[in-house]
Amino acid sequence: MKRGLVWAAALLLLFLVLALLYGEDLAEKAQVGKAAPPVTLPSLEGAVQTYPQGGRWVLLNFFASWCDPCREEIPLLQSLQDEFPQTLLVVGIAWRDGQKEVASFVEELQVRYPVLRDGEGKAGRQYGLTGVPESWLIDPEGVAVLHIRGPVTSQTEEEIRRFLKGDQP
């Protein structure tokens, strides 16, 4: 009988701990219209960086080196970065990718914006990642204003431009 009570207490404790962790995980998830959770990850060079930093628009782009749609959206992302260098910072987040694969991807596609490595998928969990590519546009006050599931296309690129130019309600 005592053994059964010990097991029941242990299971109850485990359930409570998991429920608490699940609740904390939900509280940290990004949502459009809410403050974007900060992402702190290492760059390709190993320096730990945090985004968004405030003061300018940030486009967080989750990608993987093996993902063909991720490769296809790079020119559009780079074009946005080049068109709005003072207003927008595109930040690539390599989701669950190795250092060599990410470095090769960045070099091959001539990515000129910052790239961070999310090797353990922590940032992906914070942003409720359902697949790659996915992007989040964060305003200068740190509020997530747009979530793009799938690749940035010419249509979503235009939507991002409208936000940057103040043409959105």
C-alpha cells in the first residue's frame, strides 16, 4: 500500500512539474500583437547576440540549410535588407543545423545579414515554429506585427514593405 502511495505521489509531482513547464513555455511563445520574445543565440563566429534590440524593424527568418524554399527566399530577404538598411535588420536563424552546413549555406548564397544558430531549437520553440521557412516581422518597439508561415514571396515581401513604409493600419 505504501509503495502505491509513493508511486502516486511521484506521478502527481511529475505531472505538476510538467504542467508548470508547459505553462511557462506557453507564456514565452511569440504572438502577433504582443511583445516578441528575445532570441539569444550564437552567431556563426560564436559571438552570442540578442534580437530584437529595439529601435528598428527586425525580420527574424527561421531556415535550414537543407530546405529548398529557404534557399529560394534568400534573394528577397537580401533585397529587403539592402533596400531598408537603416530601417530593417533581417536576422537569419538556422534551425537545428550544424555549423558547417550553415556556414556553407551562407557562403554559397552570399547572405550578408546576421545569421544565428538555433542548434537546440530553443528559439524555434519560443516562436512556435511549425516548419521552415517561417518569418516574424517585429516593429521598432519590439512587438510582433506579422508572422509568415512558409517562404517570403513577392506578395509577402510587399506586405513587409508596407509595414516599413507605415502603410499598414
